[in-house]
Amino acid sequence: MNLMTSDEYAAYKTAIFDIYAVEQPVPRTGRPGRPKKPRKILPKDLKYATVHKERQNGRVVKVETRVVFGTRAAIVAALALSLVSTKVNTVFVERHNGTDRNRNRRKVRKTYGFSKDWDVHEAMTYFTMYSYNFCWPVRTLRREVSAGHYESRTPAMAAGLTDHIWTTKEWATYPAATRVTSG
């Protein structure tokens, strides 16, 4: 991934470190005792920046970029290569979360549909996520096939996972892969 961006939720930094850091063995000292545990270090090309919003009276008055992993120069270079954005922002994840809340009522707070049962919440999340990716054409993903004629595409089509827009019935009745475990 060329560049990761998010808000300043502290868990993101920890999660990114846990996923991307690699163990580097510590050389033996030749001294008695237990050897030191390997250190975890991040790849030098990892770039992660956050958006910091300052608010007054509930309104955003200032937005700053904060580099968490990498250097400011590396972040600027990654943004220069980006086809979709010229500055660090959270617009894509916010748009996705808004769509997700719109399609999955269980994620909307202060309603009767808000999930109180984790298993049902998780099942509904999978349903909305996968049906969105396979069954819902996204306007910004459409592709021009000839002058003035466009092909509608779903996220799964754009990712090369399928060649057509699935109906909800087709998607819901498609045989799922099952894992066989030996007992």
C-alpha cells in the first residue's frame, strides 16, 4: 500500500504496527543469560498519516496532517503519485461508513434497529458488505466502453473478482465454500 490515512483513533497506529512490523533478531552478546527477544521494526517504505481536526463550538476550524510512520517528504511523494487525492484525508472511509450505515440499519445509533446482539450484527455486516461489493453498481466505478456509453460496475467487478453485476438472489443462493476439518 502506497499510503495509509485515517483519523487519530489510537488503535489504528497499534494495529498498523502489529500487521506490518517484521521481527528483527537481536544479535547474541556472548554473555550468559536468556537471549533478548527479537525486535519488531516497520518497513522503511511504510507511510501512514492522520488527519487532526481542531474544533470550536462543534465546528471544524483547522485541519492538520500528522505523519505517524514515514517522513513528510515520503507522504508528499505518495500523494503526488495518487490518482484520487492530493492531500491526506479521510473522505473515502467516511463515505464508505456512511454508505454502510445507510445500507445496514443496525449500525445507526439511537434507533430501534441498533444491534444489541453481536452475532446478528456481525452477520448483517457480512451481508451488507458482500452484497454491496457484488450486487450494487457504483457510479464512480463505471467504465466508458465507447463514446458516451458506459458500463456499470460493482466494486467486485473493478477488483476483477467477477464479470457481471449479481442479483441479490444469485448472490444469496450461490454455494458457499466450506472448510473441511478433520476430527
